[in-house]
Amino acid sequence: MQLAELRRQKGLSQAALAKLAGMTQPEVARLEAAEASPTFDTMARLLAAAGADLDIKFRDARGKVVRLTMVLKGAELAPRCRRGPLRQANA
């Protein structure tokens, strides 16, 4: 899901999401327009602010699919968005 789609689905303006994530509205606009690439920390802060979890799937050296899920507690993290623990689960 794209960031703008998630934001709209949650009923947030760019300014509201930016405030919750400790960012500026122009920063959110640049990310949504793909004019900038977010760091992992920035993406985690945005997703936490929107009340979403981060789920990453990749293949390890043996070709096995591994999934890492970061459960982000938006209300508890905003506005500083502290990092949550990573949890590994088999896909």
C-alpha cells in the first residue's frame, strides 16, 4: 500500500500525519510524491503515526522466505515514535 493511500484511509491530512510523526508537511509530501526516499526510521515513524505495522519479507542465504514484523503502537509512539521490537515469523 502506498503512503498516501494509507494516510487517506486513516482520514489524515499530510499535515496531521507529519505532526504525529514529528515531521513537516513538505517532508510527507515529498515522500508521497516519491521525490525522496525514506530511511527505515522515517518509515517506521510514519507507519506508527498512521497506526500501521511494518511487515518485511525477504529470502535468506538458503532461499527460505523470512518475514520480519515491526508492531508499531501509534498512540504510544507519537510524537517521538520510539522504536518497537522486531519479531521474526515464518512466511
